[in-house]
Amino acid sequence: MAVEKVIIIGSGPAGFTAAIYTSRAMLKPILFEGDQPGGQLMTTTDVENYPGFADGVMGPEMMQVFRKQAERFGTRLESKLVDKVDFSKRPFKVWSDGKEYQAETVIISTGATAKLLGHETEKKFWGKGVSACATCDGAFFKNVDVVVVGGGDTAMEEAMFMTRYASKVYLVHRRDEFRASKIMADRVLAHPKIEVIWNAEVHEIYGERLMKGVKLKSTKDGSIRDVPSEGLFVAIGHKPNTDIFKGQLELNEVGYIVTKPGTTYTSVDGVFACGDVQDPVYRQAVTAAGTGCMSAIDAERWLEKNHL
């Protein structure tokens, strides 16, 4: 069986950037795109904060450009999901559709998935008012009322961030106290633009082509309250896509891959991680691409050092 120099698991800005760099270094990578080739940006409409796209770009269109560039330099793309790995010894083993592949190095860029509310109307208005990232989409909601859902630090950060743009921010939490740190909660409670709606959950998101408001249901008495608003930010956390790496790599308490500070090295020598799968803090396309570049350089240097 041929042993590859590099296998990349996952696409998106991190995986495709790793592929561009490793293929230009003549390492002939295989990239497994997964069940959502292009990652989270495939469900994003306008991207206005990625350098180089002065007029903005649609998420899927941007990922198509990344993909094409990776292919241009010789990346072999497999539109398949990796369902099992064995990092216990080298060469590392990766399985997809029952077929085994082997590699000297593996770069993981499987990303993270935003936890969603699970409503049909949430799907209907996704990208048409509903988002899971205020930093990405906040600027589209200038001078309108918006809703943020959640009770942890992420929700506090999203609500505070949205006060820069929105005329009013409703922060909806299903309990009567936040899980967030006291300093973040205090900031939110003191902000004149934020109104907290306690003991409530989203019952329905409504509108026509675009979202126009939400109906909230009380968790205490079941009563319904209507909140006209043009944006809803789901801030109930992200789940890193790391299930197949449990027991293979060191993960933190919520499942993100632990990398050595300032590098993309994981707990297994020769296995690297980049993008949202190891970044619970920034979660931006540009930072994912940056760590994708780092992982490719780390892998290339590791192969050189080990004369492979």
C-alpha cells in the first residue's frame, strides 16, 4: 500500500489552505472534504470581512475559489467522510468508505458545528436574518432590533458586540440566571441597549423573504410574546467535529483538539490540527486559513526533520 506524505481530513478555509501549501511544496496531499465540502462557509451568504474580496463574496463562492486553487497545485480531492483513524503508530491509518489509507503526517481541519435551536423556522431563515456569528454578520444589522439567544459567555459577547450596530438587543435566556462569568453578565445587565428576557425560549421565527420577528414562549407559564426584530443570533455554543479522534488525541474538556502553543502540533507527533477544530476563541475564516498555512509548514518541516 502506498504511504502518502500528507492526508488532510476536512475542508473549509483551514483544510484548503493546508492543501495549497502542501501541494505547492510537492507533497501531493490527499484532502478528504467530508460531508459538507467547504465547511461552515457553505451555509454563509455574504462574507465581507475576508481580505482580498473588496466587494464581499458569497461563502460557497469563496470556498469554490479555495478548492480550485488547491486543485490547481495538485491536491487530490476526495468528496468523502473519514470515519475512523489510527494514530497509535506510523504510518498513520485513515479509513473512508471501508478503504484504508496510510500517511506519514495527518492534518486535521474538521471544524466545528454551531449548536442550533432545532426549529424548522430557524432553517427557513438561516442567512436571511438568522446567524450563529455576530462577528461575521453583525454589520448587516445596522439600526434595527435583534435577538441574541443564550446564557453563557458567548451569548454575552455576541450581545455586547451587536450593541455597536443594532438599535436594540434582546437577550433571551430560558432560565432566570446566566451561566456566564459575573463580569460579562454585569456588563450586559448594565448596558442601556440590551433588554434581557428571562425564562423564555424561541417558539417561532417569522417573516416573508427575510426574518421580521420572533415569537417567544415562557418557560414558566407557556405564554407567547411577540418581539419584532430583523436578526436572531444563536449563541448556545459550538461542537468541535472530533468524535473520531476521541482516544487518539488529547482533547480539551469540551472536545477541541489541544495544540501546542504557537504551533499546530497535537499530542501525537506527526499529526497537526488547524482551524475551528482547535480554535474555540476566534472562529473566523481568516484565522482558520492562517492556521491552515501553519499546519502545512509544520508538517513539511516535520517530514524534512524526520527524513521522510
